[in-house]
Amino acid sequence: MLEIPEALTISRQLEKQIKGKRIENVIVGHSPHKFTWFVDKGVAYPELLINQAIDQAYPIGGMIEIKAGDARLVFSDGVNLRAFTAGEVLPEKHQLLLTFDDLSHLVASVQMYVGISCFGESEGYDNPYYLVAKEKPSPLSDAFNINYFRDLATPEAVQNLSLKAFLATEQRIPGLGNGVLQDILWTAKLNPRCKVNSLDAEVKNRLFKCIKSVLADMTRLGGRDTEKDLFGNPGGYATVMSSKHPGDYCPACGGMIIKEAYLGGSVYYCERCQAL
């Protein structure tokens, strides 16, 4: 699933791979999938995109937006984006396929669920997740500072929330999801079930620093090794707490890495250094 490191990595790759190319053909919904959502069923996508040149690609939280003339393409966090050169064999199943003037392709397919939105800039887009992600600062930016984080984590704002609920739900920090959450909390030595209001100021400061540093490392290394980039290669950041490691031993203390179901997904933590 796309989260902040992957959205940044793939956006940068798109800038190098497709910027300046003109879109010659658009295929929408080639492989029907009930968990793929298009604006107005994607009817207007070819009209909006064909003959437009790619101007820019950039991340918005855990989304990727592509600017092509007046058209905007937005991919949500469940997308698999792959670039193919002219003559390469394309996947049989896909939800969106763009063909460029050099006969290269950009293919989007669904991982679990995905929104693929296309709209004219002059018309705008009223999706609340998109709007919130555009408004809030990235944890990798200077605007996401300790004062901003403290305001997010006031007792009134978090009430009885656990760390997982606080960090990875309700778009409090767009693009920080259940995937990157695991190594952030392991680095901070905090359990995903821990209540935010149980943390003192020193521990909150430590958590803030770990959010910034872990996301920066993940991005610098091209995303996590559990996810793939624009060319199908896994990221260079070796996850510690992820689906790759339940039952392994914590590299910090030797404790067992535990996997549990929690809040609609899985959490991974060390039984010793992240004890609740």
C-alpha cells in the first residue's frame, strides 16, 4: 500500500520516466474490480487526458497526483503503478492504462482497493481525503514541527485513543498508515495499543523524532522492502516490524516479534522492548 515513502519515491520516478510525454490512448476499467472506484465510472477520462502532456507528478500524503495540462490524475494508496517501455509485455489485468507518444505505458492496477480519480483543474475535486491531504503538512516538512505535533496530541484531541488509532486513522497525518506505523513505534519503543494520554512530554517528544527520522530513512532508501516501486523493485528500507518478520527475534533485544489483529488490521511489535 502506498504510504508517504512510496508516494514520494514513485512520484520522483514518474518525474524522470514520463514527464513531457504526450498521452495518446487511455483504457479505463479493462479488468472490472469491485473495489476500484472511478469518478463518474471513468467515462470522461480519455477526453480529459488524450493529447495532454505530462507536466508533473507529486505526492499528496499517501496519494500520487499527476498533472497533464488541465487534467489531474490522482491515485490512492491501494494502487500498483508500473512503467513499461515500448515493446514490453503488459499485464493482462489492469484498471487504467496510459499509452504515450513514444509507445511506452503507465499501468495502474489494484492491490486491495483503490481510487483512480481524473478531473479538470478548473472543475476541482471535492473528495474529503484528497482535500485534507492537500491541506495538512507532511511529516517530512519543516511545518510538521514539535508544536504542530503537540497540538495533534493534546488530551482533548486524543481522548482515549491508542497510538495506532491516533497515528494511522482519521487522516490526522495523511500518508502515515498502518504499514510505516510499525517501525516508527518499534524505534520509539512504544506498543501500538498504548494510550496516547498515558505518555509524558518526554515520550511524546521521542515519538515525534521517530516519526520524522523513520519516515526520512524509508524515503531516502526508496520505500519499504514490503512494497514495490514504479519498476516493480522492492524498496531498500529493511522493515523490522512487518509481515516479513512475525516469529522472528527483535534485533534490538532478542525478544519475540508478535503479530496481532488490532483495529481492523495487523500490528507487529517486540514482546520485550514494546511491552504494553
